[in-house]
Amino acid sequence: MPRKADSIPQEPVERLVQLRDVLVETWTANDAMNQLLLAHLDPRAWREPLPGKRPGGRTIGAIFAHLHNARVNWLRRNAPHLRCPAMLDPYRCSIAEVKAALLKSATQTTRMLADALSDSPRRRITHFTRDSWMPTWPAGGTMFAYMFSHEAHHRGQIVMLAHQLGYRLPAKAWGGIWQWEKLWRAQGFTTKPR
């Protein structure tokens, strides 16, 4: 029985290079998901107090600022040689400021991940520290998984809060974050998710 082209075994190094490339592409698409939500979010939801009896908690605007600020923290701790964008005030930043800041921090964290996942003997990022009270991990797949999971968690909060606050995002936003082929094309990648 003939084998499909994608089932032909690849050299181990080639597979690792492909995996690294896929993770870096996925991180790039990750920010496109954030930008998609920002583009379709009703501005009235940005500072709307959270539903419920207890005051407090992050507003949608504060959650988006937290995504950027977490990236800046990761850059400062793990890639001090890269230029860090400024932190955002989670209670004063505008949608436009967050959009621009996320683009800057996405560019630098993509550079950080590409270096961390590299097999180059000259790579500069060999460890990942999430914050001062957290253990340090070797830079690699777990680093990527933590960063991506952190952002996906908060995207879920944003979609849920917008709905609870009465500003439900349109299907092209909440559904668009799952259209990875479109996200890949929009980023100019020549391959599909793989």
C-alpha cells in the first residue's frame, strides 16, 4: 500500500526545525487572535464594571493590558537584550494604545521564542522565568505552552465577559480565533498549520 507524502519519516533534525517553526508561527497567529477580538469589541465594553455583587476584578481593557504587560515582564526577565515596549496602565489605556502595544510586544516575544527554540550554539535564551516567585524552566516547548495557554485563558475571559456584559462579540470574532488557516494566510505564511 503506498504511503502518503506526509507519513514518510523525516530526519530528526528536520522534524525539530519544523516543530520550532510551527510554534513560532502559532505564537504569531496568537496575536492575530487578540487583534481580531480588539477589532470587533464594542468600545462600551472596555471599562464596563464586571457583573456580579462583588466589585473588583479586571475589566476587559485591564485584561488586554495584562496580556501586554505579562509579555513585557517575560521579555525583561528572559531577553533583556531585546528592546522592551513600555508597560500599560491597565485602568487608563485605550483600545488603540493596547492594539499598538500588543503588536510591539508580539514582535519582541516572537523574537524571544525563535531564539529560545533554536538549536544554535549562539542562542541567548536558555531559561524561562515567568515571574520572581516562580521556578525557572529550561527555554523550550514548555515555555511556549505556558505563554500560549496564558493568552488563550484570558481570551476566553474576554469573550465570556463581553457576552455577560451585553456586548457579545460577532461570530467573525469569537469564531475567527478558531479559523487557523485564515489566520495563517493573514500573517503571510506560505504553509498551513501543520
